[in-house]
Amino acid sequence: MKDYNRLRKTLHPGSDRVATQLTALLTACPLSFLYIYDSDCARIASGILRGVCEELAGESTRFRYAFANAVACFTPRLFYDTVLNALSHHTPDWEDGCENWAGTSVEGQRWNESIDTFLHGLRAIAAEAQVGESNGKGKARASVNGAGVGARCKFVLAVERPERLKENMSELIVPLTRLAELSQVDIVTVFVSDVRWEDIRPPSGASPEPLYIDVPVLSKQDVLDTLASYFPPDESSLVNSNIDPDTYNPVFRPLYVHFVATVYSICGPFTHDPHELAYIAAARWPGFIQPILDEHRQRLREYEEYLASRNEDGDADAEDMGPPELVAPTEDARLRLIRLFTPSLTAALEALYPRLTNAADWARTHTPPPNLLTIHPSQVPVAFRAAAAGHADGTDVRGVDGLPRMARFVLVAAFLASTNPPKSDVRMFGRGPEDRKRRRRKGGGPRKGRAGTATKIPQRLLGPISFGLDRLLAILGVLLEENDAETRPSAPQYSVPGEYTDVEISRVAIFAQVMELSSMRLLMRTSPPEKIDSVPTFKCGISYDTALKLAKDVGIPLNSLVWEGIQYGNT
Amino acid sequence: MQDQTQPCVYLSPDDEEHDDGLPPEPLHPSQWRDLPSGYVQRMKVYKTLWARCLSRMQTLVHAIHAPVACEVALEIKSAYEDQLPGLPYHEIPVIALAAEPGSPIYADVVSQLESPSTVQGQERRDLLIHLHPSECPNLLSMMRAVVTGFTAQSGTERRTRSAVSLANYDFARLQAWYRTLDSHPNLVVFVHDFEQFDVGVVQDALYICSLHVPRVPLVFVLGLTSPSTPTHLHKAYARSTLALLRIRAFTAPSGQSVTEEVLARTYFDPTFEPDIMIGPATLDFLHDFASRHTSSLDALYTVLQLAHMKHFTEPLTVLADASSDAHPSLTDESARPFVSALALRLQRSTDSAPDDLLDAVQSARAAFHRKARELRVALAAAEAARRIGQMAGAHSVEEEDALQFARAVLRGRVEKEVRYLGMVVRKLPAEQLGMLLAELLALFEQVGAGGDGSEEGTPHAQLQNLFAQLPRSEEGEDGNPDADGPPQEDGAPGVRELSDALGGWLVDFLEQRFVRLDEGPLWDMWYMGNTPFPAELINPAPRLAVVSALTHPSDFARAHCELLEPAPSPSASPSPADPLDLDGDEEDEGEEALWELPDASILFRRYVEAGRMVNVYDWFQSFAVVLEGQRRRLRKREREAEGEDEEESEEEGASAEEESEEWVEEVQARFMRALHTLDWMGFVRHTGRKADHIIRTVYDVLD
């Protein structure tokens, strides 16, 4: 709960208008269906809504709300259970066998059967809440119709990621949008999404039009405020981490504000998402502050030496000067730090935005060299490089070069089969029967495209085409015959040229290799695996670069075997 | 096509049902000199010895994996302790563990996790479940597997009235269960074969879990088999999903380097003594297979196991195990051929007492193992010299690894290499010379081989003498307690002499020790020698084998009948299994006429000549024509044999009418049987549209 409080407080500066609007709508307005659209980050929008709801629930006991995530509630039953338990303030207990809220009704009543029982459940909750409100405990009497005395209870049902309702439970959308009129309970349905209502709306106008609330795009200042709010408020959050305990010392808060401004100015053109920016900032900050902490520690050491020397001198009691305190760096040092770390921010964006690595690991491997501020500016890049080299972990990465030789041949053959059109095979790989061994195809030369014809997009930009297993094996046979014949152990029993290869490609190990590669998803099986009486088809799952690398490893001239490489000369 | 007959060598015709644990007893040309129950007893010995070898290899693999497994376990345990502050939301810790399929590293990690860890003063044991792709075809079953997998572990499964409680795939249920736990363990989810999971399902499941961390501290361990750069995660999953995870990648050591290390330390380690020594042919095959097809440990185990099994087809190997005291009784009359064969090998008279023979076997075993041990020590010494020589900047004659060198040693082709090593040692500078000497001494200490150093003339003693002459530099080698000779101060010239001496010693030593193992009495009991590895069993070409069996059935029949023939005489009699009574002399000429072939082969020959689709009626017609010719020829041959031609033909003409009816039926029946045989073997595909046609499944048939 604390998180949300913090979130609300910090998000309100930027989302003030939305928050007040929501408060007004949820308390006063009779509307029963709202649609909050936030193109940037629906997570933040639902955070705002949660904050508003919490605040309202804190003010009045007659206000209850439930949040349902359409991804998490992937069956109607889950959805009903989640909503009813939340509205009735019921927490299922393991000791009771995780029973749902049962209401005051008799045994065996279940509310999660269908939309009908769900509506009854809503009414029961409303009645109970009302009775509890007006009569207090003990005298509660169930009144399922909900037409009791006193003010009615206000419910809010927020649905996050409602776009998923469409595929999972499309039958629920209409009832949910008309929940108030169906259940006769004062309930507001709020959809929070980064998809527009037009894309979810059920056909033929079965749902009423919602009231649209568009969350405005966060301004730069709002983003900066949001980022600054992630500065850990106290040191309790640092207990378990292995970074310096002083990293998030409150004295650095002003510096942090400057720091996030720099992060924003560099990464802003690529992403506005405050979460992403905060992620990058969190990864860079420990390294950013490291030089200052180093400097401080140096001063501490000097102070201790000073104390020691003074003790030796004999005037130990003269305690006129305390240990140096951690202070925010000067303007000068700040500018210098920012200048030093700006290049690494771009690197951080490149590595962290696609999550090639995670923030904690990135922070560890990009620790700046010690005592950075004492290094001469001209030496700084060298020092950075040395530090990075020192942190590069020597764990051996099992790349594609760990694959056995046949697997590489199969993958290259698959790449060719997926890139070349099938009708080009005879031209590309066909060899006359008389000189089956080692006849190089004469270069076809780039075909002259007639002016005015539309340029065909190369297949390798369009994605792989699928191919049958026998086509793959045939291409593999040609590749093996031309590039692998010398490395095989000798087998005098094969006398006909090409016979050895023919035997090799019909061996079990090759088929096993194909299946193993397809289980690694380096080959994608496109035919259903349970169908065994037809030729299995595959697609290549490796990129051009990987194929090129593999081909180079085993000595295949890939570029001269790619059909379009010849046609366009664009190898 | 000769070797195409190989795959069927060990397949006896009726080996479908053998559920008594033991494989069917293969017949072997050398069976005549086998003991009556030789096969069973050899299998017993094989099992003991192979188990010993396998457990050695598994121990080695375990040791190789231990560091990574330890690291992963530590990472799992501390997944929620080591968090970077300042992150906008909590991430799910995910460990991407790249290992070969079925790698034992998972078991290692799990056993590491079994031990409780102490976190913040209280003891905690993380709970774990395993997910497999087959359990998780959709989101509902995946969530159910996660929720019930954990809740079932606490042992306090509550009574549930399913309808009015939370669904068993509801994450809230897991949450409610977790609240009751006192120790707050991490919940570890092992996802095996991660590539096989449906991306959409896993994406949603991770999203749901991310809504609940860190209140329910889940840790995912994803078992990947694909190469780790770039990982399958980054290739297949959307950025929005990746943003929910904190991915740490680990790679279990695997591939050729691991298999070769295991191999080297099983067979060429001076501290371990394998019962059956591997031969260079098997080593060659293993090397080729690992680099070409798969370098998985499973493949290594299977190949070696097969090599052991092949080794134990030799009747004499029943005496291979020294420790087994259950030696077969050799006094029986039925053991006579075995005893005489053994005596012949030992160059004794065939009527020597069995106990004498057994004693001779014992001493032969001791001699062989001593020789093999000395060879291994020498190999280790050569390896040390090579390594230190490389440190000093010398290049070996050829760029090869230790295993290749070992293969050359087993083949006895290393004179050049040995002389080169001696030269390298002669040129070593003082520092490396000291290192080499210390290492060699340590080696001898370790194995305790070559005498205990007290006798003059053993390599160990010679080495100690040399070491005593080593001029001590100020850093002071902490050498051998035995070697306490006074340091000499004569500097460089002393070193030169010493290195000359050491080089000479090394060459002598290696030449003396690098002997061929396939000499000496009964060597083939403990050494695989140069017998080729039965590669066809590991990597057969089934379709080609079937096709060539159908086109040349008599070759196969002959090979099979030779195999089944227990008689020592290799002259094969015509196979009784042949459906047709074939003449021996015609057979030897290779190609038989079409009519001589069995029905299925005739049909197959016609099939090969057809187009993409085969009209079944035409097929039948041509089949009938061949059978007609066959009948005519057989009749003719019969008549020639019986010598009565005139009268019979008249009688025949009389019964021709009714016989032709019978004949047509017989042809039809034989056609159907042959067709079904081909269908059963998968050569025939039926079309939905043309009822009277079938589609071929095999096209390019080589002759």
C-alpha cells in the first residue's frame, strides 16, 4: 500500500487534472462506464486510478473498489472470484481451504458460476455493505434486493488490460459495460488501457458509449519529477543490496535530480516511459556516485591518519575537528561527472532498453575506475576501458560455434532452403551426373532488371519460406559433397562418386540433428508434429549473419549460393 | 553397398519381445569355443565393469559441473536479497541455464538447493517444482501446475469444496498458501525444455507472476538447450515481457571439450585404472562422432557402452574381471573347447589343469595392467613436458591435443614426437626445467610407480638424482623431501648438462614405456585394440538398408544365415529361410533374375520402375507375369530333376482348368501379402482421390 501512496503523490503533479476529474466522476457523477486511455503507459494510469480509489475508500466506508487484470483473470471464474472477494473485503484463507466470500446466505451458495450469479453476488455485497453501514453488526439481515434504507454503497470495478477480454472472455465485455443497470447496484466500471475503445468495442452497439478520459502525455517536468521520486526515501531499501550503503544518501538528492535530467536529455529521444528511464538511471547511478564516495573515503583515511599522527604527538584530547562529512559535490565536480558519464548513458540505453542484460549486472560490470576524479581527463577513456575489461566476466558463452559440424551444415542448408525460391534449386545446386564431383557453377551474373519494373524485395528481408525435409536433405547433400568430402573418415566401400554423401545424409544422426535443432527453435517446424505420414516442413530460424558465420566456419561460400545474392549482386 | 548389410548383423529375426531384462543372445562365429552359459556370465562381468567405468565418468562430469551448479544455486538462494535499489518496480529473477538436453547439471543444482540456507538468522529451504512442456499446453494448465505444484508440497492440503473456493489455478490461492509459511522460502520453478513452451502461454504466466512479486518470491530457472547468444528469450519474447524479468544467464560446460576431458581422465589418467582399456579405433570414432554429430555426454556413454558390449562378445573375456570370484567351472566336459582355446592362447598343452590356466590368466592380467599403468604415467609425463615446453615457447610437431597424442601412442606411432620432446626438454631454461622436474617428481610420488625411489635404476630414482643436481635459485623450489642434495653453484653450464640429461632420460623413459598394448598374452581380454567400432549401430541409415535389402535380398539372406550358423566351418549352406529354393551356383553369380526373388522384392522392383503414382491393377498384372514365368521355370526344373517329361505333361493338361483357378487365387494372395509387406514398411501412401492408385514414398533408388 505504501507504494501506491508514494506513486499517487508523485504522479499527481503531472496527472493532477486526471486525478481530480476521476475523483469527481467517481463520487458525484451517475455515469456507470468510464474508459481511461493512456497511450504511453497504462500502468501509470491505473496507478493514478488506484490512488484515487484508495483515497476515496479512506474517506468513506461506503466506497469500495476492485481491480481485475484481464490477463491474470483469464477465465470468468477467476474474474468473478477476484472482483467479489475484493469488493467484499474478503481475503481467502488457506486454513479455510481458500473459501471465497460466501455472503450471509446459506451454505453452498456460489457466485462464480455465471454472469447471473455474479450479479447476484454484487447485489448481496451491496446489501451487506449497506446493512453493515446503517445497522451495525449483529442486526444484519440479508436483503438480496438491495433496496434497503440509507445511502447506497458506491462500487468501482477497474479492469486493467481490458483488450485481453476480447480474446479470452469476449462474452463478458457487454455485461461489464452495463454492469450498473444489470445488477441494480451503484457500480462504475472503469477500463484502463493503452488500446482505444474502438478496438475493443463489441459489434452492433451492444455496449453503451463510455466516458472517455485521455491521460495526457507526461511533460518533461512530470517525467523528471517521477524519476526523482524513485530516489529511495530511506536506507532500509539498501539493506540487502551489495552496493555502497551511501549511494542513496539523502545529501545526494539534489545531485540525483540533475542526474536524471541528464538521463532524460540523452535517452528522452528514444523513450518517454518513466519506468524505462528509471531503470537506466538506477543502473547508472551507483557508478555515477562512486567517484564522490571514493573521494570521501580518501578524506576519511586522511583524517584518520591525521588523528593517528596527532595521537603520536600526544595531544589526543584536542578534538577540535570531527570526521569529514559526506557532502554534495560542488557545481564543478557535478559538471565534470556528468561530462564523464554521458557516453556511458548511451551504452546503457543500448544494452538495457532491449534488456540484453539486466540493470544490476550492468551496474556491476560498468563500475567506473576507482578514484576517477583524480585521474587526468585525457586518461579517462583509457581508465574506463581498463575497468570494463576487468569486469568482463570470463564465463564461456555457448554460442552457435558450439554446435557440432553437421548441425552447422544443416543450418546453412536450411537458410538456403528458406531464402532461395524452390525453382532456383536446379540452377543453384544442380550438377551433371557425369561430373558430380566438384563442378563449380558458372556465375550467372546479375540479371539485368528492366527499367520500370518494380524491384522485388529480397527474400531474406521478407522472412524465411518453409521447405520440406527432403528439399533440405537434397541441399545438404550438395553442401556436404562439395565442402565436407575431405574431412570424412575414409570409407573404401563407397566407389560411386557421391554415394558416400548419399549414405551420410540418410543416416539417423542427420534426422536426429534436424529434430534437435527444431527443438532448439533454430529450425522452426511448420507442420504439426503429430502428422507423421506427410513430409515435415520447416522454416529456418537463424539470421543471415548467423548463417554467414556458420558457413564461414565450415567453408561454404554462402553468398554465391544465395539466389538473390547473384540476382542483385548485393552480397 | 557392402556395409549396408551391417545393420542387421545383431538383429536376430525374432527379437521383438524380450522383457526378461537381458537382450537376446546373439550368435557369434566364435561360439564353438564358448562356455555353455558363457553369454550370461560375460554379460554379468560386463555389467560390473561397465558400471565401474560409468560411475567414474559420472563422477568426473559431476566435478566439472560443480562450480556452475554451485553458482546457480547461490544465485537462486539470494535472488531476492541482492536487489538494485531505485528500480521502478520489482522484477522476477530469472536464471537462464544453457545446458545440453538431459544434462545432469539440473540434478546437481537441485541437490545443492536441498541443503537449507541461513538467511537473516533463520534456516530456510527453498521449495521447487519442475515444469515440462507437456504439462503446460495452455495458460490454465500452466498456472495450475505452478499453484498446485507448490501448495501440494506443504503437506497440509486443506479440504476444499471446489465450487466455493478459489480455483486451483488461481494465483491468489498460492498467495494464501504462502502467507501460512513461516520461513518465507523462495519458490523456485524449474522450466525444462524452455524452447518447447508456447510463447504466448509463458508470456502471460510471467505477467501474472510479476504482479505478485516480491510478496510471493518466485524464481524461474529456464533450461535452455539452444546456444546462449542470443538467447531464445531475446529472440522469441516481446520486450514488454523481458522488461518484467531480471535475466541472469549461466552456461553449463558442455560440448567436445567436456567429453574429451572425461575421456582423457577416464582412460589416460595415471591415478585411475580402467578395467577395459579403450582402443585407438574407438577413440577415432568417438572423436569424429563428437565433432561431427553430437558431443553430448549421453552419446559418449552410449558409444562407450556399446564398445564394451562388443568387447564382451569374445568368449575369453568371461575371465576379464579380477575381483569376481565366481569363475565358471572349467572342469566340465562342456567347457572343453573353451579350455583348449584358452590353453592354446597361453601356449600350454591342451590338457593342463584349469587352475594352472587361471593362474596364468591372473599373471597375464597383472602384466597387462602394469604395462597400461606405466603407459599412462608416461603419457602424463609427456603431457607435462609438452605443456612446459609450450610455456617456454616451443611448438609441438603438430598442433594436437593430449587425446590425439594418446591415440598415436596406442597406435605406436610416436617416435618422432618423443624425440622432439626430448629436444624441447634439452633446450629448456633453468626455471622451466625446475618446474618440469618438480612436476615429474610429484607425478611419481602420486602414483607411487616405478619403485619407491630407493632402488637404483628405477626412473623415479634417476629423476631424484637429476633433481638433486638442479642448481637452486633463490626463490627455492619446494621440491621433494627425498631430494635434499646440496645446491650446486655452477650456474648455466650445470643447467645445460642437467637438461641434456633430463632430455635423454625422458626419451629413454618414454620409449621404454610407450609399448603397444596389443602384445603379450591374452591382451584382447582387457584391451579393445584396433577392432573397428560398430558405427552402424549408433548411426545407421535405415532407409537405404531396407531398400538395398529389398533389391538384393539374397545378400542379406546369406549374411543372416552365416550369422545364424553356429558351425565353425565358414562354408555357408543355402539359407533355410529362403522362400524359394535357389540354386547355390546361380546365387554366387551376384545378380539374380527377377523371377528368382521373393515376392516382396519382385513387387518392389516393379515399384521402382513406376512413376510418381502406381496403378495397382497394372502393378498386379506385371507381378502376375513374373510369377507365371517363375512357375514355368520351377516346373521345368522339377521335371529335369525327375527326368520324366512326357507323361506328366499330358496329365497336367487335363487338370489345367481347375489348377488355373487355384493359381489365380494364389497369385492374388501373394500379391496382397507382398503389397501389405511394402505398405507396412512405409513404401506406400494411399491417395484419397484415386482409389486404384498409390503414391510412392521412395524415389531415387540407387542400385
